[in-house]
Amino acid sequence: MHSGIPQYGGSVKDFHDWEFRTNVKLRTCKDENKPELIGKIIDGLRDKPFELAREMGIEKLISKDGISILIDKVKKHLFNIKNWH
């Protein structure tokens, strides 16, 4: 972790810890601080998770459910889930 922000490069073994820590950070953050937090979360991504975030685009990432959508995309990629909500 860097400055309390989870770093994540796409490994299966680290996914659930990253998902949990990221969700805790998001849910405990004040609304006015969320854009900055989302930027830090994206800064902590490497490799495929970063590529997936970049493919989503800035507007979608900073939307209300943007990081949740990203987490689902990473989960689908890692665990080869075809029909995920």
C-alpha cells in the first residue's frame, strides 16, 4: 500500500484483498473527497487492471458506480466469468 491506497497489478491471489480495501476506502470517504480518492485508486493500478480502467474512460470511472464497475470487470477478467451482472 502506498499512502493507504491499495496497489494492485492483477494477481488472483491479491484480488480479494484489493477489492475489500478499495471498497472500505470508497465507503468511508466523504462525497466531496471521492474524485481525489478515485484518482489515487487508479494510480495504484498496474497491468491489466489499469488497462481495464483506461478502457472505461474518465467519465465512467468517476461516476457513482464507476469503481464498482471496474472491480466487476477485473473480477470477470481474472476468474473468466462470462455472465456477471
